[in-house]
Amino acid sequence: MRDTRELYAGRMSLEIRHLRALAAVVDTGTFTDAAIELHCSQAAVSRAILALETQLGAQLLSRSTRHVALTPLGERVLTRARRVLLEVRLISDEVAETTREVRVGYAWSTLGAHTGAVQRAWRAQHPESHLVFRQSNTATAGLLDGEVELAVFRTVPRDPRIETVRLGEERRVAVLANDDPLARRRALLLDDFAGKTMAVDARTGTTVGSLWPAERAPVFIPTSSLDEWLTLIADGDVYGVTSGATAAQHPRPGIAYRPLRDAPTIEVRLAWWRGAKPAVADALAQVIVAAYDEAPQLTR
């Protein structure tokens, strides 16, 4: 009988985190964004890629000051790496199914005012399982790194590997310091912010320049987290636009939320990896849709 030690000799240093780092760099386009997606330092991503290339004895990424591209071998390795990562995710899902934990990622505001109703309805209808919401301020709300099996999106994913279903819609609201003159009004218009400074989160936010005519658009400044965003706005002279879910989930002293009369609504979606749809996805979607449908109708 063949000694099984031969199967593993010289191969034990190849780790799942190396494959995750490769996929994240390719998916996000930079080592910096990959580090954000994986919740680690840029140096850790660089070390993981170097370790993978060293183990394989070949270069997988072509690096320049402006962009990162796969080498021909890198293309083939990435294809196999994605298969491995999918299997790892399916194993994780299998364990979650056994332990009856449904993990749902979100970037900022879960399901807003509907969160508690959804949790209670799920507990009543599916007492054998535990619904867990996990915050991850990344473009895929934790899907990419396997932290969750489902995620709440408020934008349409650009990644073709992600599939979604519509859950409901939410009104947009303006966010401003509570001593700002505009806060004296009960409702506002998008044009009230023409030429003003608007804080945004480019990774997960829903505020884009196309909401305004080009000549009336605000000046956008980036932020990296909800807390940073709210702190900047509370300081004054900086504004925000967000889903009404943020107002419900994150009231804060010094911050005022006001309805936007003329802003388009935001579509809320449930997301999962295409080809790896969790068995509970449809049941959870039904519970969430019911919560949105039972809420008061949107008014302008």
C-alpha cells in the first residue's frame, strides 16, 4: 500500500488564505482593496500572494504601478482556486445547515426598521434555526470571504457570480447636522445639495452622481465606515444621502434625517453565490418580503 505521507510531502504550506488572497486581488483590482475585502493589512495580502507564487514556483500576477493582471499561468491557477474556494464555502454551508445557523451579511443597516420583525417572524416560523446578521463593510457584505452564505444588497452587483432576488424598496433620506439651517425643514429636495459637499462610501453606498444633473451635482468625498461618515456629517458643512434603513438603525445625537421628496427609491435585494444557493434562501426571502409588504406604503 502506498505511504499516504507521499501525497502531502512538500505541499502542506499551500493554504486556503493564499487562494482567497489571489481571488480577492483579481476581483477588486488592487492589493489595497483586496486587503479591505479580506479584513487584513495590505502587507498580509502581499505575503499571501508571494507565498503562493513561491510554493508553485511561478509568477501568477503581473504587477505595475497602475494595475495588477494575471499571467497566463495565473489564469489557470485562479480557475482552479475558485473551484477550491467554492468547495470550502459549500463545506461551511453544510456545517451551518447542520448547526441550524443562517448567516446573513450586510454593509450598513441590516433591514432597517424591518430587522426586528424579520428576526421574530423567522424564529416563529423556523424555530429549529438561528438567524444571524453579520456586518461587513465590503462590496459583497462578507460573501467573497465566506463569512456569510447570504447578504443584503442595496445595489445591483456587478459580479456575474452573484445572484439576487428583490425584497422590497426603501426611501432615500438626507443626512445633515441637526443645527444646519436645512434641518429646520420637514423634507428636502436633491437640488438643496447642489454644489455642497457630500460624504459617500464608494464600496457599499447608494449615493452616486447620476442622482443629480451634471451641473448641479455635489462634491463627493470618500469615507470608509458608517461611524466615520456620521462623524463627518455631524461636524457640519458635509451632507449625506442614504436609505431610510440607516435612519431607523442609526439614530445619533447631532444628526438629523430628513425625507427626500424627489429621490428615487432604493431596491433591497438578497444575494448569494450563483450555483451555491443556500436551501434557506427562498424561505428567508419570503419572510423579508412579507415584512416590507406589511409596512406603510411609501409616500412622497
